Amino acid sequence: MAEQARIEDLHLVHVTKSFGTFTAVDDLSLTVPGGGFFALLGPSGCGKTTTLRMVAGLETPSEGQILLGDRDITTRRPYERSINTVFQSYALFPHLDIFENVAFGLRRQGVKGAEVEQRVNAVLELVELTALARRKPAQLSGGQQQRVAVARALVNRPDVLLLDEPLGALDLKLRRQMQIELKRIQSEVGTTFIHVTHDQEEAMTMADTIAVMNAGLIEQMGAPAEMYDLPRTAFVANFLGQSNLVHGQITGRDGADLLVRVPGGEVRLPANRAADDSGGLIIGVRPEKMRIAYKDEQNVNRVRGEVLDVSFTGVATQYTVETPWDPDRPVTVFELNDEGAPEVKAGDNVELVWEYGFTFGLDGDDDLDAGNELAAEAAEVAEAADAEDE
Amino acid sequence: MVAVLPSGGAKFEQARVGRRKSTPYLLLIPGLAWLTVFFLVPLFSLAQTSLMNARQPGNPDAGFLPGFNVANYSSAMQAYLEQYARSFEYAAMATVLALIIAYPLAYFIAFRSGRFKNFLLVLVVAPFFASFLIRTYAWRTILADDGFVTQFINNLGLLPDHRIIATPIAVVAGLTYNFLPFMTLPLYSSLEKIDVRLIEAAGDLYAKPFTGFRKVTVPLSLPGVVAGTLLTFIPAAGDYINAQLLGGPTDRMIGNVIDSQFIQIRDYPTAAAMSFVLLVTILVVVTVYVRRAGTEELL
């Protein structure tokens, strides 16, 4: 099934969508690489579903253009574009059996009997549902319905497959399984997948490219590991994983490194990891990059503090440490429980260290809390969805 | 103590389970009692009446004796076959017309009416605030020979008899009007339940709007179509008010026959036999229809 021809990129050019006075998507420009697994990640209400619906043709942009390769598809009706959607609620037709659900798009395109049969069977095999072809959707489990929804879209061999929070209704275990499954299907068929989700872990597991969206705008786009390593805004730093952030002032330069004064000390970071080379800068470091110093170490940033809380999670231990950076914003440290970390308990004074190269520098005007509350909310929503399924 | 407690607990559990099992049956009692007194007993009495012998043949005023006179059925059918057939003909026409009028109406209310939805639903049932009889009388005025409706349509040359009142058109129009809410409401409720995502999904899967309507909306609204047609057809087939008030002497339906046999001629066995034939015919028609529609699983 894999197409050898070059798969076209999808371009959104200065796309804006307003509903009355509310702007859901604000002057968005984006290129989705053809043949990849692309995730549009953001908290609920950030405009990601509206963006997806515009690509599907279910909404028309107020301004801007949507291009598939070099064809303008902005005003094409949904049935006129070779783009199919896996809906959040699956939207399987309850009056048709699984076979007919999957065959629906083919029949509408005028594909004839024997070919319909052959293509539907092939795609049912791909999602491992051949045995259930004559069942009705209501007789299937959530995970099976989800796979039917994927099959029903894929059978049309669309240029782009859109997935709108497709795993939201599944419980945690099934969700993990389907993540791997979807990834396998994508690499087998080679179609461009655009996956909308609020679950940053899901986006990082599945996607080749992630675009983090906030308030109708793209905050940052890139490969998951790159973005995690070097977030460019406080929102991304907080929403994609967790970060310890502190305001600082750039005081000078030492070779390729910048020197930044922060409350209670000085931090050094490579200049190419900083958003600016003078003035204010937000210093950030991931909790697992930090460790509690128990021997003399060179070439590391340091900060002293008092341990407020120790929580053991099995694989790792999480320390909450109050530092001079900001007494109201304690630093979080994840230590893997692998090398007999020092016996530390609440109330101890410790020194935290991390390598220069793990530090990142964000625009000094960013809000330290951007994305933070939202990350908590998204986690809550995901948990509530899990609880519902039990 | 220790030995006694568990067994006591088990007994208690048993009693509770027993009560839980009997609850549904207890809840059925009022309904069953009602049906027995006001449906089964009269039905039995009706069956008995339909088989009575006349004390003096040809003179109903002389009274009847209990018996087993099956011939009542054949003579009634012979005498009134015409009205019997006409009832189902008119009821079928009214049902089809009501479906044609009610489907777009229900569709509009369900999908396009926005904040006026509840208001429109109230309008649909508003006729019920006036009596069925009064409304049918009103139609006499509307369709009167010198009324503007008749004049207007007649001027278009569409009326062979140059009138509407006292013709089959008036009876079918009255039946359609009177049972329209019974068609509209079930249609509305089944259309309203359709997830709009399904219609979006049809469009996403290359169905043009009308194809999507045909392949998704219509099949999913079938339970409403079945319920609506039954709720219209059954009462329309047995109705006599519309034929009496709007129809002429040649438009009489089975209901009018039963009415006059019971109330005026007092030939109770014939009236009862006709009632039974009507009842059984409707039962058969409905059963075949529901089977054919294949909507048992959707209902």
C-alpha cells in the first residue's frame, strides 16, 4: 500500500478563523511535512480542533489559504478533498455493519463491487478486525470502534489523515496500545497523519513533528526530542514536560557561553541555547537534568537550597527544594534510584548541580507560569477520562 | 454469637434479593388492573356481542340473545365492504401526506431552528389546546363552498366537483391535519437524536449533502417514521368525525358505520363484528409493516 510517489506537504498560510468576536485561530502559518506523523498539541480551547476542522473542510477559514502541495483547497467542500478524518467520538454509522462502514467512502466515490470488497478486506486486515466485519458498531469495544474509524478513513487512501483526539475515550492501558498501533499503521501506509491531542506524552510518543499550539498561535514546532531539549517559550517549557524556571540578568560572555546572574548565584549556558544575548533572560532546566551533589563536580551550574519534600515514586525520587531563586517557586528534581543517591530527607541543606549544556534561556518577558496551570488541567481531563472508563 | 450472625445475615440477604426480584411485578399491578377492567373485559363483552342472535331477524329493536352466530361477520362485511376499504384508503393517503408534510418540518425544527426550537415544538402541539371536534368544525368553514380556499383553487381549475367540502379531498385533508402532530413529534425526536458528527462524517467520506441525507439521516430516522406512521394510520383508519363533518354521504368510513349501527340502528352484533374486523385488520397491517420496515432493532 505504501506509495512510492512523493507525498505532498500540507500548507496553512496566514489562516484565521473567527466565530463572532472570538478568534479561535489567529494568523496561523504552518507546513505539515508529507508522509510524516504530525501532532498538533495544545490545551483545550487553543484552536487545534478548529484548525483540524478547517483542513477537513468542516469549517471555512475567515482568512488565509490551505494548500495541499500547490493546490488551493481552502474552499473545497469536505467531499471534494482527499482528506479523511477519524472523529473524536468515532462517528461510526450505527445502522451499518463494520464492512459497510468501511466501504462507505469507496461506494460514494463509485468504486465497484469486487474492488470494494478487496480494499475493505485489506484494510480490515491491517487493523486486525477481519473477523468482526459483519458486526454492528454497538457490538464492538471502544478500542475496536476506534480501529474501525481508522480503517474507514484509511481505506480511501487519502493524502492526509486527520485524527481528532482519537484516543481520548480509551482507558490508559488501551491508549498506550493504540498509540503503538497507530504508529505502526502510519509507517505501513506512509500517509500524512495529523493528530490533534492535549496529551503531551501521547504527542511525544507518536509524532515525528510536534506543533505546540496556544491561544490560536503556534508556539513552537519541531521534533519531540529537540523541543523537549530546547523549548523556545515558557509555555512550551511548562506544557511539554516540566521545567524549573527563574528570571536572570545577562552579565557577560565567556567564549561560547553566556553568564547570567540569578538570585543567589550565577548560571552559565551556551549562548546558542539562549533566546537573547543581553538584558533579561529566563533560565530553565528540566528536573531530571538536576541532581543533588554528593561529590566535587566541575563544569556545572549550582544552586543551594533546603529540601521541603521527598517523594519516592519507585523508578525515581522527586525532591522539592526551596532555593534563593524564588522562595514561592520551589525547584523540582528527579533523581533516578540507580546509584544509591545520597540519603536526603526534608529539612536538609543540599546543593543542586546540572551541566551547563542542559540549561536553556528563554525570552525574559515570558510569563513563568505560562502553560503550567493548563498542563495541570490537561492532566486532570485525561485522568477524568480514565476514571470514567473504569 | 459468631455462629448465628452470618446465617442471620444470609437470610436477610435472601429476603432482600427476593423483594428486589418481585419489585417489577408489583409495579405492573396498577397498569394490569386498569387494562383488565377497561380493555380486556370490554373486549370480551364486545366479542360476545358480535356473536349474538337477533330475537326477531331484521328488527334490532326487539333485542338480542346470546349465541354463536358467526354469520354476523360475513353479513356485516358484505354490507359494508365499501366503507371498510375506503377507511384504509383514506387513512393511507392521510398518512403519506402527513409524512410528506411532517418530515421537512421535523427536520427543520431538529437541525435548523436554533433558539426557536422549543417555541416551534409548542406550536406543533398548540392545536391540542382546542378540542378535536371544534377544530374539525373550523375546517368546515375553511373549506366551505364560498370560502376563499375553495374559490381560489376552483379558479385554478383544479376541482372537478367545483367544491371541496363533502368530497374525499376534505376528509383526507381533515385526517391529515388532525393527526399531523402525531407524525411530527416522533419524527422530530428521532431526527433530533442523530449525532451531527455522523452527517459530517458522511461528508468527510465523499457523500454529497443529499447522498448523506439519503444514506445516513433517513435510515437513522426510520424509527420515527415507523412510530409516526403507526400513530397516524391507526387512529385515522378508525376515525369517523372527519368523514361525518367534512365528507359527503358517499365518503363514509368504517367508523361512521360502527357509530350509526351502535347509536342509531342499535344493531349491536353487526357493530361489534365490524369493530372486531377493524381491530384485527389493523393488527395484521401493523405487524406486517413493522416486520417489513426491519426496524425492530432500531426501535
